[in-house]
Amino acid sequence: MDIAAVVKKQMSRFYHPVDIASLVFFRVAYGILGFIDVLSTYVYYHWRHDAFNPQKFQFSYYGFEWVRPFPEPFMSAFFFLLMGSALLIAIGKWYRWVTSMFFVGYTYSFLIEKAFYLNHGYLFCWIAFVMIFLPANGAFSLDAKRNSELRRRYIPLWALFPLPFLMGVVYFYGGLAKLNGDWLRAVPLADWLGQKAATPIIGPLLAYEWTPWLMAYGGLLLDLSAPFLLLFRRTRLFAFAAIVFFHAVNHLVFNIGIFPFLSLALTSLFFSPDWPRRLAARLLKRELAQEAPAPVFPRYRMMPVVMTVFMSLHLLIPLRHWLFPGDVAWTEEGHRYAWRMMLRSKHGYGRFGIKDLDTGEVTRYSPRQDLSDKQYRKLFTHPDMILQYAHYLRDSKNQFGKRVAIYADVKVSLNGRPYREFIDPQVDLAQEEWRFFRRSRWLRE
């Protein structure tokens, strides 16, 4: 078998012409959901909790410590500009410019505060980047209305491929993450659903003993099988119906923002690319417009390389936690960007000790006075945030000429287990640095 010939044949399919309708549908949904997400971030975090105040402490992503919030009124102006960009994407106006602007702006807002990390935010950053390169304004857009050269009925398949691929990765790796002892014992789902027993209408159903088991194993099987069932016409509708039910239940039970709607919009791209056109014709009781001859699209030499790199990144990054020993649910090392969603209940408490190296005096310090409630809750269960805050304390003292050592006394409970030591209290965190691919020696197993 000539492998090169097989690869070449498969890659040729990426230039096969497909209807633009489903990509246009996603562009509109993406713009609307982007507006809603940015609006909720502005109202809840910035307006209500003042979380993007440059005078306050923010947990930065390592490598992006330089990303800082703007002072007012520029921060508010930024959010309004970002919301406007999302709406312009939805209507297809100045598409190339606003998609680029939205990607930069949304990623900037995502990087400001690590304590607000959400999987859908990370996913949205990638979607925003991909959308820059897709011809999603070729129909049902103000750009196409104004410029006839932009109008198109067909696009090459490569322009549609990245988005459902991303959704397939999310589903599959979300299922792999559920293959752990706690989830297979319906932990912590049983506890979460027990707390929702008073919910109107669905509360009594959530209180049944079998409900968390059904949701645990149903979610596991659906996540693992959905990307493959969606690939085939015979199983696609069944899989989509199960996914709609799954996301509807999650939306009713848990507060997870736009993620269910974003997932459904992405999942719809597994259907025939012309489904929005056919649905509109059926609803309006009109005949489908006669199809124009499908064009022949140019072939780019770099396309196989670009697709290989893109797919490899998303297939390998979620496996990063295997580089570290121990349970990732406990250590958190490699937890982010791995689609480990709604898997564990984790609580911690503690305090820091600041030792003056010149006098030997030790001062106990609670971070509550420096952090918001959300930051405080996240701090004690995430080792990188504990280290980052220890460095903040160190630097705060150093600027006054004091040499200090920083120690952390932290206890953590995972999935209802007894609290136990999370950080080695004898290690001076002021001298430690975060390592991306090596285990932190000060983290207890």
C-alpha cells in the first residue's frame, strides 16, 4: 500500500465543495452566544464584583503575567467594543476585521483571571481563532449583500472541518476523563443532585437513588460514542437527540452558562451542510433554489501541514496530565485544557506563614483580605495558584526591603473524603518556581 497516495487521496477530500449554509448558521449562533457570554462577564464579574480592577490581585496564567486589566473607563469600553464585535459577526459586517478583533479581545479577557477558568471559555478562544480563517460571511451577511464577489453557495470542506472536529474532541476526551473510580461510583454526582432535590418540578426526580448512576453512566457512554455516532447518517439523528436531552438536563440542573447552546450549535455541523437551507425551505413552504454549479477550489500545499498540526495539538494537549504522577483530580497538574468537566467536588482551607529571614519572626496571614470569594475558594485547591499567591506575598514584602520565606498550611478534601495535607508546610514557596512538565516537589500526594 502506498501510504503517500492514500494520504493524498484523503486530503483531496478537504477541497470537496459543500454548502455554506451550516457554516453561516454557526456564524450567527457564534456571534449571538459571544455577545451573551461577554455581557454576562461584564455584568457579573466586572460591574457587580469589580473583578477586573487593576488595583486588585489577579491570578495570571503562567507565561501571560503581562496581561492586566485596563483602568476605568477603558475596561468598560473594552467590553462594549467586544460585545459590538460579536453582534457584527452575527450579521456579517466587516467580518475579517471583527473576527480578528473578537479573538484578540475575548482571549485577552480570558487570560486576565485564572480563577474564572471555564472549559467553554477555552473552547471559545479556539473557535474565535478558527473563525478568522473561515469564509462564513459568504452568505446571509451584510458583507455579501454589499460585495457580490464575496457571495458563495459553496465552500471547500476544509472550511467546515475544524469546528465539528473541536466538538468531537470535547466529547471524546470528556468521556475519557469520566473513566475514573469516583465517577463510576456516581461520585460526586450523587452529592450534587442531592443538593438540587428542592428544585421545582425536576427536584423529586433528582432525589432518586438511581438518578446519579443513570446520569454518570449515560454521560460517560454518550461522550465516548457521540463523535463516532455523529459521523454516520443512520445513527446521527439518534445521537443528536440524546445530546439535546443531555445538554437540556445539564442546563436545568447546573449553571454552566452558554456551553450547552454552544455545544448544540457545534454538533449541528455534523449534519449535511445544507440542513439550514432545507429546514428554511420546509418551514416557509418553498422550493429549494436551483443549485449553481459547484466550483473547483484551489489546493494549498500547506493545507496538510496545517490540518495535521491543528489536529495533533487538540489530540495531544488533553493528554498532558499523564506526564505527572498521581491523580490529576488531586494534583491539578494538567487538569486545564483537558476537557475534564464537572468531575470532582474539591474544597480546601488554609493560611500562609511569612517568616522574616532577618529576625526569624513568623506571621500568620490569611489571603481572604486580598482575594474575592471566588478567588479564595479556588486558591486552596489549585497548587499553581497557591504558589502564585506565595510569590505575591514575597514580592509585597521585598519591595519594603524585607527578606522573607513563605510557607503554606493547606488542607483539602476531594469528593467528600477527609481533609488532608495538600502542600508540604516545610517548603519555602518563595524559592520555588512553577514547572510545566515536571511534578512540583512541594505538592503532597
